[in-house]
Amino acid sequence: MQEESVSLPPKEEFSEWYNDILWRAEVMDVRYPVKGLYVWYPHGFAIRRAVYQILRSLLDRDHQETLFPLLIPATEFMKEAEHIKGFENEVFWVTKGGQNELEVPLALRPTSETAIYPMYALWIRSHADLPIRLYQVVNTFRYETKHTRPLIRLREITSFKEAHTVHRTWEEAEKQVNAAIDLYREFYRKLCVPVIVSKRPEWDKFPGADYTIAIDTVMPDGKTLQIGTVHHLGDHFSMTFGIMFEDEKGEQKYAQQTCYGISERCIAALIAIHGDDRGLVLPHEVAPVQVLIVPVIIGKRREEIMTYANGIRADVEAMGLRVRIDDREIRPGAKYYHWEMRGVPLRLEVGPRDLDGRKVMAVARDGKRSLLNREEIRERVVELLREFNERISESAEGRLRSCIKRISDLGEIGSALEKGVVIVGWCGNYSCAQELEKKTGASVLGSCLDAEMSGEGNCTCIVCGTAGAHALVGRAY
RNA sequence: GGGGUAGUAGGGUAGCCUGGUCCAUCCUAGAGCGUUUGGGACGCUUUGACGGCGGUUCGAAUCCGCCCUACCCCA
């Protein structure tokens, strides 16, 4: 009874678990009085900072960070027909300045193509200006009418990393698309979050794109979460916004573009994929506290133990790790629970026994214990953190694999979808996809791009029986 | 988008139909003091709520309206 009041609901009840862990682990406060807007607690924000630090460092290899305005004039926003159609029902508009009605209403960006591309038209003159690869991390606004959910479906996306690139040729832009996919794969590998890459069907691509590649993961309840998209924009936007350059022969040409984005859904995935009944489980790179030191103080040896613990702290700090001593006047067990909830990957316990034997007890977040010698702390801590990441990575990978089922019989698809996603043969036609979606309540996410998932050779459509390719079907968030 | 159920202190509940009381209650949490400290310590003192806004009324947790939030079901 006592434990019930302080612990999480079991993770099998994912919806409630997810809601609870967000405030118990101090990630988000959902009590802000506007629908779909949530507050980052400092601890959650520290996770966000570490996660986006990884993303930034990957992008900074060949992108530059920038910052465009939040407000987009209606005149620019309304230029690209397909783009408008895709977003017009979810745009927030600023229509007044003080008491006065604005002559041109201003949109709160739902995404920034129409803010950035008019400027690209001014900046780009020659082939020598290309390629351009810029990105920004900004908040965007979407008037969601469906159920909002912290980090997953928001009216203010607080952490939208969007990249916008410009190239000379369609092929060059396609290379960028592939580079972006690789970059996202690398990003999620660092978060130990396994992903599925697929090409979205024609009707589900980004409004105004040639095609869309999506990165999905599977949540513990078997539903898929889209945690990244990469779009080949072709020349749709460059024709609309007049982004032209003079090529080597002196001819004016429309530029080819791509854009790709990741939002704080990556943090939702991080939490959902790794967390357990005791709270957050975080890969060490993104944990706000990477190493926690708990002094176990008994009787009169307080000073001695604190000195020992401080020496260890200094050692770990010198390795560039985020370390913390919990010296509160509470029992050690309470500290363990407190920091396990918040996802500390490695805990070092130091008490009289350790002091006497010049040892330290190291306990990883997944329960693995190792008794270290005081002298080997520097090497061993790094090693333990790395091994911990490998273990959670592997276990997440295993769970993803176990909830992907290959199905060739239409009758089996329903039960398989309760546990995860299915791979079926699909001819590529809208009508068959529609029938499939109607029968199962799930959506056709797209055609598999991972060789190991699509398998060898061709197959036949599960609906109509004609020749097709492997497609991914799942219940999506 | 449509429907259902619910919201009472940090968490869990009673009360609501049939408006009124002096102390709601259990587990915690916060503040204070003391004893403690190798997996959620204990004792004592104390603080704390009726999801929000408006209406009806002498009086609202309770009745009415709108909104917000959560969970479930259907499109």
C-alpha cells in the first residue's frame, strides 16, 4: 500500500505510465492552463538540452545554425497551394496589433518554409552560392484538434529542429535526403532508440514535397510514433518563391530543395522506449546527472566518508562527466529511488565498508552491480557507462524486432497489430491501402527502406494479389 | 470529428441524487524539532482541497451553463 502511493503505474498501462512519469521524473508539467501547451521542468529541460546538443553537433558538421522570425505574413504563407492545403486548418493567426486590425494577418509558423524561402530567393544568385544547408531549433504552432499529449501532440512544438537545404540538381538534393536519413539514424543510435525508415505513401507526404521519408519507432503499446521526416521538395517551392541561380553556362535555373525535421517527440520516444516501472532510464550522454554519488553515513564517520566521496567526485568530474553528490539528510534508499526515477545511469555508493577497503560500489540504472577499486574509478566509470548504453540499446532493439511481424494472410493482421507493426505485401495503390486501413483501423506507413525488413525479392499485395513490394502497416500516434 | 466516464490537499477516496453544521478521511508531501542513515526511517507540532470561469441562492464540493484536463470507445 505504501509503495503504491509513491511508485508509477506499471508500464503495461502505458498511457497512464507515460502521463505519470512526466511529472514524477520532473520532465514536463502539464498543468499550464492552455490546451496543448506544457512546461518544461528544469530536469526535463536539461535532458532536452543534452539531446539537442547531440543533434546540433551532428548537424554542425556541414550545416549552419540560423534563426528566422516566428511570424509569417499571410501573403507569403499563401503562395504555395499544396502547402496551404496541408496546413491551413491548423494555423494560429495574429490578426490584431493592439486594438487595430492588421492589414496583413501574420501566421504563427507551423513550419518555416514560407518564412525562409523568400529570403533564400534574395540570398541565392549563383551556382557558387550552393549548396546551402541551414537549420534552426524553434517553437512552432499548430492548432491541433485531436487529443493533445505532452511531447507528442502539441499546439506549441517547443523544440522543432528544421533543416532547409538548397541544391543545384534534383540528384544532388536526393543525396542530401540520404545524408539526412543517415544523420537521423546516427542521432537515434546515440539515443539508443531503434527506428524504422520508410517512404511515406503519395497521399501522406509533406504538402509540397516530391516525396517524404519518415523515421518511426514503436512505442510500448505497439503504436508507432513518427520521430523524424525528410522531404525532397524538388523545385515546387523554388518556383513559387523564385529561388533561382545562374549555372556555369550562364543560364537561370530553379534550385532543388530539401527539408527535414525532428521535434521533441524524440524525447517522448527516449522516455517511452527505455523507461521502466521505476522511472526514467536514460543513455548516459543525455542524462542530466550521469554519475550520482551516495555517501552512506553511519555514526561518527561522517567527515571521513564525505572527504572520500568528494575525492571521488573530483575524479569523475575531471573526466568531464556530470556528477552529483546527494548529501541530503535522508536514508540512502530514499535517494536511490529518487534518482532512479530521474534516470541517473550510474550510482556510486560510498560507505564505511568501501572506505576501509578503498572500494566503491557502482550500480547501473538497470541493476548491474560492480565493486570497484578506488584507484580504477576513472577507467571503470567510463567503461560502465558505455556498457550500460550497449545493454539498453540492445534490449530496445530486441523489443522493436519482437513487435514487427511479417503477415501474408489478411485474417492474421488484426491480432498482430495489437502488439506492434506488420509488414505486408502491397501493390502501391491507394484503393488497396484504403481497404486495408478500413479493415484494420491501422495506417499504411509506407514502403520499407531497410533491406532486412523488406526482405528479398518481390511479393504480392495482401489485398488484391497483384505484384507488389513490402509495406509497413501500423497504428500511428 | 462523434460518444462515454471522470476531475475533491502532492497522491487515493467519502460526501453530490435530497444545497447549510462543529473536526471529512487514509497515504504522503511541505515547514519545524528530536532520534536516525548499506534499498522508500520514526515520534511530536503544523500547513494544505473541492479542475476553471460565470449563474441561481441568504448560503454551492453539491443545482444550472460554458470551458479546461484525463482515460476509454467509435470514425
